[in-house]
Amino acid sequence: MQKQKQDAENDDELVLSVLGMSCSACATRIERSLSKLEQVEHVAVSYPMRTAWIKGEASKLDIASIIAKINALGFKAHPYSSTLEDMKQEKRQLRKRLLWAIAFTVPLLCSMAEHIPLLHPLLSLLPQWIFAPWLQLILATCVQFFVGIPFYISAYHAVREKLANMDVLVVIGTTAAYLYSHYEVFANGLDGLLRYGSFDQPRLYFETSAVVITVVLLGKYIELTASLRLQEQHEPFAELNIQEVLVERDGIRFPLRVEFVKAGDLVHQHEGELIGVDGVVKQGGAYVDEALLTGEQQFIYKTKGDRVWAGTHLTQGTLLIETTAAGKETMLNRIRELVKQGQRSKTSIQRQVDAVVRWFVPLIVLLALATGAAWLLLGGERSHAVLSALAVMLVACPCALGLAAPISLAITSSRLVKHGVIVKDAAVIERLHHVDEIMFDKTGTLTEGKLSVSFVHSFFVAKQKMIAYAAALEQYAQHPIAQAIRSYSEELAVEAHAVEHAEHRLGYGVIGTIGRHRFIVGNDRMLMAEHKLLPPYVQLLAEQRKQQGETLVYIYMDDRCIGLVSLHDRIKSSSAPAISALQRMNIAVSMATGDHVGTANRVGRQVGIASMHADLLPQQKLELVKQKLAGKKVVAMVGDGWNDAPALASAPVGIAMSNSTEAALHAGHMTLLYSQLTSIPLSIAMSKLTVANIKQNLGFALVYNCLMLPFAALGMLKPWMAGIAMSLSSLCVVMNALLLHVRLNKVEVSMNDAQ
């Protein structure tokens, strides 16, 4: 308990596994109940994933009281590790209940057949004690109060919270059928209990309550099987649970839990192990499988100076790693958090359905009472009025509505994870299928973002000295240009310089002081802002490099241009196929880059983009997105998170390339973990199928309820028929959602063939 409290204090979010939910209304009930707690700022519960996320101020969140509150609602909650084992245990228990229910219900089916005259000749072949009311009573009682007791517990907690779920309908309907049959048995004293073998005896409906409970359990079992399959697909990252690593401090090696490893610690990793920290290789050499994080299927050889990531698999060799991040700060954990963020978010369709489901059960109960009263007022038989009211309660299905969206969304998001697409907001799947234009950043998006110095020309100072000045000023910047200049300086082994002052200007460059000199390292835009004119000979060189599509950086010392650095970036192999696929989908494509027109045009020609917007500052990219939105365009912005974070955030769909940085992971609504642009047309195609699937599910659920409720109210459905229809409606929604797997497979195949 002390550790749980510490965990809560270290974070402002609790993640809990929640078992015992019977439908999406249960998830809504937990959300409403926890949201009333003062310590809770926001809560989200996923029924298919059996998970709750509770957000609040870290110092106020009390995990024990929150778990107690959930348990008081009739559920079982505990700190989240992985819900897979919990769900497997729940499935085993449910299977046991289902088998008992079937064993008790099958003999009752003979009693049901007793009401069908055509079957009387066959039934006469069976021993007559099978039809005895006392046997029916015993079997129905076992189903109702032994197998069905969890329904009563759930319904009790729901009513106590002044809420209602599917279990309330099941309990009211089956209990009424059971008690009505009970009354018919004892209406004539003990003779009614012992009488059997007469086809003209009063009709009993013990089989109705038993069949309904059995079929509902069967439906729940199939739903849980589907949810378990989804959970298994959703946890490729969660299963990488690294507990401890071998740390070396002051020459002493000892095992240490990863949460206590600090930046700078040396970690020893051996063959066959999962790497436990993010860091830089200090010693050794090894082949590492990074497929889960980068999509790269070939093992990567790592040696001194290379970066490694927690969760990757060391297949051969040994490494000594200097830690840069451990525990919650690793890339792996940040990706896990993004996946969870997507799981707990809801689409607008889900929120609307939740509002409907909240009032659905009370309305159905009122409708059932009105049905019974209407039949009595119209002079109908008491039994007919009761059975019609029961049929109304049993045929209504809030679960079909509640399941319409969550399962489809969970299937699609888990499939996208396999392709390295992390959905941080489920609503983006809903918005993605409306996108009619996509704007791409250039550097790190259409290109690899791994700039390399291709040409250097210095004036008045030696090349090594000029590069040393530039590298010193760029030493703390993370932009690809800065990284390229630093890498080049390391190759030249230049002298380090102390920087007294440096001012980084996003989209321009850097201005700083080294010794008595003021330096400028920047692009054309920086020169204009600082009123610097390039000498004619530098202009000539610059134009030549621009015509080759290269990125230029100018270096000024005081009032003199002392050098020119030209950088080259390779175009991603996935860029042209992705652009071509989007154009085949009739989606407009454009480029928005901060680079000069020459470079933009060269890249555009190679990847197939005709519409260019060059020399843009981050704010201008944002304004461009707003202009598109004002023109009634549904725009998606794709960028690497460096200079386009505002545009990514403001676009209806922001897609960030993962370049192993915090900025990239937190920009936009989706992250392309493998940085494969072909994932974008694939995601759009999947979103179209998913939204269509959700609409099919909702349409079926609504049509089902609208058609079946009148049939039940008019007495055209027996209660047992209504119960079967209710369970089948949920199963139809689940099965249609699961068919989405097949449709998504076809999309993947067609996309691969097109490439």
C-alpha cells in the first residue's frame, strides 16, 4: 500500500484495471461516480479495455479511496499492470457460469416445447417427470439465484447510485418471469407443484428466465473473448516490462530497479536481454532488434557513440550504456502513455451514445410498465399483460448501442499500432475520413531529416575555425541543421569555444558572443532581419547551391560574412508512394516549409507535389492552416514537431513524425512511430472503413430497438424470444465490428499492391 501511495504521489494520473463491467453503461456509471470526488479532475473508463484513467493533482489523489469507491459500485479494481491475466481469469469464471447455466437450462427447454402442440408426439416419448413443475422450479432457481447472482449484485449497485444498466433490465425481466411462474405453480397449493404429465396444465415460464440468463451469459462470453483479443493486440509495448538492470557505480556492479536508475549511470547489457534504459553506448558492440520502436526489420549493429532505446532486444554481443533516460522518462514509456491516451479518449459519436444509454434503461422500464397497464386497461388477460411487459424489458438492448463504437475503434487503433501509428485522440479517427487536403513539412517529414554538410566555403578565417564557432553556438540546439554542423565539427576535431551568450530564434538561426566577437549563424531570413547584405561572390556561391536544392547557412563574425555552409538531405523512400496514394484518393497535397523556394521545388518535383509554400515561419504555417480552414477545407498537417507544432495543434488532424524527441511525440493528434509516410493513406483508408462500421453498428442497434419494441409491446414476442433477440443484437454488433478485421486486411493488401 505504501508503494501504491508513492506511485500516486509521483504522477497526476492513476491507471486502474477494472473487472466486472457488463456493458458500456457500467463504464459510464464509474465515470459519473468518480467525477463527483473532489480529488478527481477527469476520469475515463474503457469497457472493452477494462481500464480506468483518473487524473487529478498528484498530492491529492488517493488510490486506496478511489479503488474502494469503484469496488463499492460492485466492480473489482486494482493498480494497472496488464489487464490480460485479469481478463483471462474473468473469462474462465464466466465460462464456468455459462456451462452451469447450460446444464440447468437444457432440461427446461423440454418444458418450453410443451407449449408447442406439434411437438407433443415427440415429448410423449420422454419420461413425464421431466415436465414436473417441481423440477422446473429447482432448475430455474439454480439459474436465477446461483448462476445469475452477479446480475443482482450489479443491478443493486446501479440502482443504489440512481443509475441503470443492462443488468437492471435482465434482473427485472427474469425475476418477474420467475415469480410469475412461481405464483402459477402455488396458486392451487401443493397440487400444482406435484402435478406433471398434463399438456393442459397452466403455462409456466421458468424456462424464460433461465434461457434469458443463459443467452446473456453467452453474449457476454463472446464479447469478453473479443475484448481479450483486442487487449492482446493493444499491448505490444505494455508486455515489455523491464524490472531491473545491472548498474555500475564507482566500479561496483549491482542490480537496480529501473525507476531508481539516474541519468549518467552506466548500465551493463548482455546477449538476449531487453535494454532497460535510453542511452549512448560507451563500450562494446552488439546487434540490436529495434523493430518494435522503428519498424526496422534488420538487426542494427551498435557500437561506441550510438544511441540505444529501452525495450529494444539485444540479440548478440554486450554493451556498456551511459544512461540518458530511465523509467518513466524513456522513449518506450512515452509511447506507452500515448497509446493509453488514445485508449481513454472518446469520439463525438461515443459521447452522444453515452448520453442516450444513460437514459435508455429508465425509459424502457417506464415503457414496460405502460405496456402492462395498457393491456390491463384494454381488458387483456393478466398473464398476457405481464408477459408483454416482460418482453419489452428483455428485448431492449442498450449494450448494442454502447458497443457500436468502442470495439470498432479499439480494433482500428490496435491495427494502426502495428503499422507504427500511435493515435493519441480517438476522435482523430472520426475526423481523418473527412480530410480533403494534406500539408507536408519538408525537413524530417518528406526528407529523412538527417542533414549532412555537403559544401563549406570560408572567407577571412580558416575553415576549421569557422566551423568551430558555428558548432559552439549550436551546441545546445536540437534542430537537424544544428546537429549536422556539430557532427561535421566532430569529424574535423575542431577546437571548442566558450560561448558567453547565445540567442536562438526559431526559423532564423542563432546569434551569440564568443570572446569579443558577435556571431550570426542563420538563413536568408536571419540576414534580412539583421540587415546584412551578402557580398556578390557569396551570393553567386549561394545561388549555385540553391539550384541544387540544398539548405544554406551563413556565418557572420561582427559585420563580415566569414563563411557559407551547404547541407543536403535525402528524400524518404516512402514519400513519393505516399503522395501518389493520396492523390489517387482525391486528396489535395501541398508542401509548407521554412526552406527556400529552390529546395522546396526540387523536393516537390521528386515526390510529386506541385503546390508549394516556401520560406515560411512557424507562425506563417499556422496562418496557412487557418486560411485553409476558413475556406471550408478539412486539413491535415504533417510535420516533425520542430517548427510546425502550432500548425500541427491547430489543424483538425495533426500528424507528427517520430524522431525520438519529446517535441515530436507531443505534437499533433497522431504520431508516426516508424516515420513511414505510406502509413498516412493507410490510416485514412482505415478511418473510412471504421466510421462506416460504427455507423452500421449504430444503425443496426437503433433499427433493432425501434422494430422490436413495438413487436414486444403488442404481445407478438414471448419473453424468452425477446431475451434471445436482445443477446443476438449485441452479438451481431460485436460480430460486425470483428468483421472490420477482414476489411482492414483487404485495405492493407491493396495498399501494398499499389506501392
